Amino acid sequence: MKDIKIEHCTVGTGHRPFIIAEMSGNHNQSLERALEIVDAAAKTGAHALKIQTYTADTMTLDLSEGEFFIEDKNSLWQGKSLYQLYEEAHTPWDWHKPIFDRARELNMVPFSTPFDDTAVDFLEDLNNAVYKIASFENTDIPLVKRVAATGKPMIISTGMATLDELEETVTAAREAGCQDLMLLKCTSTYPATPENTNIITIKDIRERFQCHAGLSDHTMGIGVAVASVALGATVIEKHFTLNRADGGVDSSFSMEPAEMSSLVIETERAWQSLGKINYGPTEKEKASLVYRRSLYIAQDMKAGDVITAENMRAIRPGYGLPPKHYAEILGKTIKRDTPAGTPVSFELFD
């Protein structure tokens, strides 16, 4: 599977995981705070900064009743209309360029999730390097085709999609021109719980769709994301904020800077640990072989003495015969005077 180049970064199994800090609505309608989030994300070592490109009007209708009102008591956004939610969460379009510019100044890849054709057109003018399709839009085939037609790499979250739906989406993207595709396992609950995340699917995604696979993670902490690397995740996305206590539409399930720093470090360690299938000592381990157990003479012995359980033991270090020879050596007669601490070898016996 070929690597994918995204500005100065590379996504692939031979490279550390590509870590995306998702700002979403955590700017709390302040450009100053949005730029502070970019600065903080860069300091954590995250490779990319993602925002979302929409307006309340491109997302829904300005209605506050029926299915346009969030009544679910378990929802973070209960008591708001969809329009109110998106009005609060959207990133003003005139902020995009300063956010993109700041991210690039700090050696991060800035990019966005578009939600309609006008957003794609706008992002193309900003030289958006990679596009994200959100889970709730992964069945919007016209949008998928429009994004794919840009020829840019695509990241698609798989939240809620059935296998049939996902196959339709992937086919549409590829037929419309997408050559560099990344699919992210995603659970579209906020926050998500580990037991409902099913990251073992990442391996199946990679093999079934022959593309890079990763994780869009809404769980708390870094454990799920780190584990995903062992299953082949090459892209990991987490929501990011300066401080959850500051509030905001996504703050409760977003990472703070210290947590994101840990995510960057630990996912890279997990990736480094994958290595290759290997048995036997590595080059670094060979020096430790001397500390294995081996057979040693445990008491001073005279020529003609017989080896017993009292005068021979399996101990460290490893300069004697391996312990597997223990039963074979018991009962043998030693041929010369031998002090305690002598490693057992076949030369000691007739």
C-alpha cells in the first residue's frame, strides 16, 4: 500500500502515526482563542490542525421544533435546535485563512471538513491539502464525489455506516477521482466508550478496502488511540481544546494540551514497537544472554566425585551448559578437582 503525501507529512505504515488535532467549535466564537488553539496544538507535536467549514444555513433549517430540536436528555446539546447548535459551533469563513496561515507557520498541516459544495469551492481557494468527510456525511454521495473530484487525498470517518454503505461511499470516491484514501474507524457518540469502539475493525478496513485505516476517537484518554496503532492505524484524530473547563460545544470530550502531547509520544512509541515478526534475541538482547540460567558446580569437588543435586545447580549467569542438560549430567563422575563456581561443561567428565 503506497504512502500518501500531505504537504510535508507522509501517511504510511513506515511512518509514525499522523496525528490530527480537531478544533471543531472549541474556539467558542473567538478568533483569538482559535489561534491560541493552533499554537497549543503545534506545541504538542500534532501534525495537523483540522477545522470544519459550514454555516448553520448550509447544515439545516432555522426551525426549533420536531426533529430540528434536540430533546435527548443524554445529548451534550439537549435543549438546543440544530440551527442554534451549528450557529454556535461553526468557524466563520473569514477566520479560515488566518487559522491556515498560523498552522503552516508552525509546520502543521491545516485542513477542513466541508459540508457542501460551496465549502469545497472555498477551501480549494485556500489550497486545502486534504479533505475530511465527517461520519454524518459519509452517505452524502454527491458531496463525496465533489470532494473526490478535487484529486486531493480524502479522509472519511466510518461512524454509523454499514458495510454496504461504506462500500458505496468508497466506490463513489474512487470513481470520482480519489486516489489517496484513508478510512477512520469512528463511533459517533459523544463521548464514546471503549467497549463500544470496536477498533479491531481497523485491520478489516485496511484489508477489505486496500487503503490506509485509522481512528477518529471520541473516547476519553489515550488508551484506545494507542491500542489502535497495534492494529495498523496510520491516522488518529482527536478533538482538542485549551481547557475543558472553558466550555464549548465539544469541550467535554476534547483533549487538553498535556493529553495531546502524551498521545503524540505514546502513539509513536506504539508504532516503533511494531517492528517485524521476530523470534530469538535481537542485536540489543544478545548481550543479555549471559544472564540466563545455566549449570554450575555449587560445591568444591575432587576428581572422582559424583554430580548430585547438592553440588550442581541451575543458576545465573549463563556460561555453563543450558539447564536442559541437568538430568543428563546428574550421576556423572567429575574427572578433575573443580572449585565451586565453575560453569559445567562436557569437558569436566569422561
